[in-house]
Amino acid sequence: MSANIENNKRQLEADPIEAIFELNMGDFLTEYLISDDLLDKINTSTHDKTEGLKNQLKELISVYSIDNTLNLLGFNNTDDFVIYNSIAKTTVNMLDIDACHIFLTNENTNLIDIDNDLVLVGTSLENSSEIFKQNIGFKFDDIDNVVVKSFLMNDITTINKPEDFNDWKPIDILNEDKVKSAVIVPMSSNSGKVGIIVLESYKEKTLIKEFTDLVDVTATLFVTSMNLQKLVEETTNLLNDETTSAMELRHVRTELTALIGDLSDEQQVFVESLARSVDAKSHYEDHHSLKVAELTEKICDYLHLNEKSKELIYYAGMLQNIGKITLPEELFTKKQKLSKEDWDKLQNHPNVGVSLLMKINFLAEVVPYVHYHKERWDGRGEPEGLSGNSIPLGSRIIAVSDAFTALTSERPYRKAMNSDDALEVMKKEAGIKWDPIIVDALAEVIKI
């Protein structure tokens, strides 16, 4: 029996979601394959089962509350517009466009006395408080409107040619008379459509595929997060109702675990899409961020770190250059010598990246690893001059992985080094720039 308990503990630590499904199977075996006499003997009363289910659900909704997923919900008043405004402004900064507007279906706003079927809930424009007083939106029967059409057809729509604007109906207060190109991205999932994101540029501009994919993935994450929060609220109501049956609790547990699984998958896709967008904007054509992340994973395995730590360091490795996504694209295409101002912007990108990550709740745990990955072992790095083991382990692993990946990748100003030469460079500066133990681990994993 003790061996089974230890095995269950290891499963919970390694993969909580998988362990939850194991619990579901345990209930199935108990309820359908064990006789009533045996049930009585092992004291699995209905009361105990209901209480056990409630405890499991309480754990689930505490872990997957709004504080630990994207901070996105339907809203009840204008104070909630701040959330969507922040997302819209961040999107503008990342994609280097001029405006972003977010619309939700009326049923997802919980507002009253709103006639429109799609309602403006967030904008990157500065005079948002005045804009929201206008109750801006669209009616579904306005099928000649390209925004409505894109929503109803559930298709990403790109507008960047004169003929594309035949069905474009600009909203003056949103400055849409200035728009020269736009991308309309529906917010949908298997459970339905909840809204639309409109990206606008005041000059002729085609968003690269990586950017369009990022917004599409973000929209899907939006929807799943909203659906999860609604289900969390329903679950809370069930837990507070003394008449709730075990069958109802099992049903909602199945729904929760399935939705949590979807959210976990979508979060990983979001991180990978964000990393690809960073590389594309930085004009890295060699998937630098993914290579760094994969190398951190190998080093973590060699050091026998637990799965949770490995996952966080992997994400941090993927996103260590996230701040570059907010930098103007011309900074990466300049052929002349960069000015001091340009260098300052480039040097500051980790700080900008941390600021972005703080707005993405489920990535908050990777912030320290990203924040300190420019520190040096000898204490002469940035941002705080930490040294030695005072630098977070994840940051030390990322620093080594990033440096080795950069040395073995071709850049406009130099050829790529082979692995042996790059490792020699790393060894010479171990104990100065990098943790010697991590460099030793690097030497071992690149042999594999």
C-alpha cells in the first residue's frame, strides 16, 4: 500500500493533470467494478465520496483561478476596460502597428442596454474613456461590414489593397479613416465565438505570418481562459450548494480537467508563437529562441532537475529575448553603425521583456529567470550585479545556452563557430561570465 501512495505522490508532482485523470479512472473502478459488499468494507460512503470530490475541485479552482491564467473575463463596468486596453496597447507595441481594438459578443460583456451584438471592450487609443461612452459596436445583420463578415465566417481577414476596403466601414472616433491596412482576427474555439480583434496600421503594411499567427493563438487563449473562468464560477456555485450530488461533481470535474488540458496546450503554443515572432522581428532565421530552449532542456535533464523547474526554464529560455518584440523593426535592419540611443534600446530589452511577461499571468514564474539571465558569474553583469550562486540557477542555464547558441549561429557580422571552438570560448570564460558547473554540463550534453 505504501508503495502505491508513493507512486501516486510522484505522479502528482510530475504531472498534476494526468494524476487527476488517474483519480477519475479510480472512481470508475470503484463505482462500476467493485461489489456493494466490498464498498461497505472499505468505507467508501456517498458522503465521503462527495467530500473527496469537493476537495479535489477546490484544489483545481484554486490553482486555475483568474490569478493563474490570462487575466481575461467578461466585464460588468467600465473599470474592466482597463484589462482589455492593456492587452490592446501591448499588442500594438509588439506588432509595431498603430491601433488595436477588441470587441466581444454582447453576451460576454454582461452589460445592459447595449444594442450592438459585438461591443468594443478594449482599445489602444489614448482617449478610451470618451470612446467607451459611445457604446461602439456592430450588429450581426450588417453582413456587408467586413468586420462582421470576418466574425461570422470565423476567418482571419487581411485588408491591404484598395479593393479590400469596399466593405470597410470606418468608425470616426476610432480614427479608422486613417487606416491603410488591417487584419481582423476572430476570437473562437471549439466551444464557440466570443469576439474579434482588429489590428490597424495607418500606412500600407503587411503583417508577417508569425505576427498574424501570434494574434490568432492569443485569441484562442482568450476564449479558453474566459470559458475556464466561467466554469470555475459554476463549480464554485456547485460547491456552495449542499444539495449538489456526486454525479454533478464528477461531471464538472471532467469538464474542468478537459478545459485545463486545452489551456495547458494552448499556453505552450502561445509561448512558441511568441518566440517565433521575436526571432522574426530580430531577423533571426535560425530559430534561435527554440534552440536556446531545447539546449536548456538538455542541461536540465543532465542536472536531474524536476519537471516543474525544467518547464519554467524551458519557457524562460524560449522568451529570454521577448523584449526585442517591442523594438522598432528598422533597428534590426540598419546597416550603418548603431547610435548610442539604439544600443541603449537593445541593452534594455530584458527589462522590457520582464514588463511584458508580468502582464501574462501564467508566465509570471519565469520572470526571475529572464530578468537575471544577463548577470555574470563574477558579478559584473546586469541588471543588479549578482554573482555566483546568488544568480538564479535557471538564469545561469539560460545564459550558457544563449551564448553557445549564438556562437554556433551565423550572424551578418561573422560566421558561425563549430561546436568545439564555441565550447573552448565558453570554457575560457567559465568562472568569469558563466557558472563553471553549467559549462561542464554543456560540454557533456553537446556530446550526445
